[in-house]
Amino acid sequence: MSRYAPIFWLVIFLTVPLWLKDQYFLHVLIITGIFIIAAMSLNLLLGFTGQLSLGHIAFFGIGAYASSLTSVGFDVELFGVVRVVHKPWPAVAGLIIGTALAGFCGFLIGKLSFKVRGAYFIIVTLSFAEVTRLVALNWVELTQGPMAINNVPPFTVGLPGLGYVALWNKAYYYYLVLFIAILAYILIARLVGSRIGRAMVALKENESLAVSIGIDVTRYLILGAVVSAALAGAAGSLYAHYVKIIDPDVFHFMYTVTMIIMVITGGKGTLAGPIVGGLIFGFLPVAVRSFASPEVQWMIYGVFMIIIVFVLPQGIVPAVTQWIESFRSRPPNDTGPALASLATSRKED
């Protein structure tokens, strides 16, 4: 039955716009889906290589700004010498460029910081996120600074006989986010299931042993960083073209914390963990907003997260998986320890 579960959930997600008529909840689901993609990208680092990035939102923001500028166009003077004028390109080109640029930045950060790793890697990623935020805030000529980049165009899709259709409708954009999320899931699943993924897991479990059998530590960690950063950049591009306005607040540290919460509570190192954690913590604020003040909302949010971490330290998905496996492995005639002890006592009598 479990092998049909992905098909079941895929059918559910594909039919959501057909039965979910409330546009607000569809909006929440779109934003949640975008951050689930970002959480899946972080899980590739945190869950499968054991490297915690506290600046992962930097790649998200780079993808958002690069995609927005590609689609809107810009006219900027570099170093007071060269003037660069860029005419607007289609939003799809912005998605590709934002993803590629975020992946390139992931390569640079990995190249610089994976030789030290541990706490040093955390410091480097956190500093990188702050640097990118300051650049977005102060390079007003390019990024508009705190005034934000407005009128970011939506994605357009070419349909036979209909020409190009702009994805203004929430249902259309939902399917675009779902399509990118499925691609990201398949990419991560194939990567983790390959020799490269097994090498990453080996580095997380026992780096010294992995090095002793010839695994190139830096090479595989950098590859993981590039793929992770690129997927985060793609999520940032989807976010920019959906909200149609982007400002330096996109680099807010709380967004990184949200991704980490989604990964940890759902189950790091599992493919479904970020999805489950993302759905829970994407809709939890919406659920408590109807009866709690903003201060109480954050308290409920934090208490719920602490309960999950203490009760299910490995995450929701590993715990549910263990429960299912233990139930299946129980013999059909297993009547429980109480009846077994009663039978033993009768024999002794």
C-alpha cells in the first residue's frame, strides 16, 4: 500500500484547484509550496551532507532579484566607467538566470568554506546572507534599495493555438509551483539514490572513514551546495514573479529559520520530510490567526515546534515510518505482552 502513497498524494495535489475554491487558502498553498522547494534544497545540505547553512535565504534572494531584474530590465553604471543597459527578457529567462546565478554563488561559497566546515561554514553562510542583503539595500541604482523592484511580470506559457498565456490566475500559478516542486523532488531523489548521494551520506555519517576509502570530501560537498543553492534560487524566482514586488526584506533571517523548522520537524535526511514539515508550518499560522493575537501566535508556533522536537526527535516522517514498520512486523497471533505474561503465570501454577 505504501508504494501507492506517492500516487495518491500526487492526485490530491493535482486536483486541489478543482475543490479548493477559497482563493486565500490557494494563495497560502502557493507560498507554502515555494518555501517547501527552498526547504527541500536546504535538506540536501543539512539532511544528506550534515552541513547547516544559516544563510540559505541568500540564494533564495539572489534568485528572486536576478529573475526580477532580468524580467524588468535595468540601466546601471559600473565603477563610473561602463554603463550596462539591459532590456526586459521573458520571465522564463529570469527563472533560468536566477537559478544559474544562485547555483554559481553556491559553488563559490562551497569552494571557500567547505575546507573548514563546521561552525566556520555556518559563519560564512550567515555572513554571505547579510552581505547580499546590504548590497540589495544600498545598490539603489540597480535594486531600487528599500523602494523595491515593482511590477515584476508574471510567467507566460505558450499554448498551441492560444499563443502566450500570462499566469495571473492563482490556479495556473499553483500548477507551475507544483511542477517545479515535482522536478526538484525527482532531482533530489535521483541524486540521493545515486553514487554521489551515497558518498554525501557517507561523509555525514563518518567523514574520516569516507576519506579513507577515497571519497573526495570537498568535491561532493560543493556539488551538493551547487544543487541546493540552485533550487533555492528557483524558489526565489517563483516567489518574485508571484508577489510581483521584491525588496531587501526577502533576505530576512526568519525565512532561513522557517526552512530549518520545516526540515527538522518533518524529518531531515528524508525526501518527504520537508514536504510534511512545510505543509504543517505553512498552514499553522493561518489556523491560529483566527483566534490568537500576533504575540500569542508566535507562542503557539514555538510551543508546537518544541513539542514535535521533544516527542519526535527524528522528525514526523521517520517516526511515522517506524510505526508503520513495527505494525507490519508484528506477528498476526501477537496478543500483546499482557496476555503472554498471563499464560506464563498459568503454566507455572
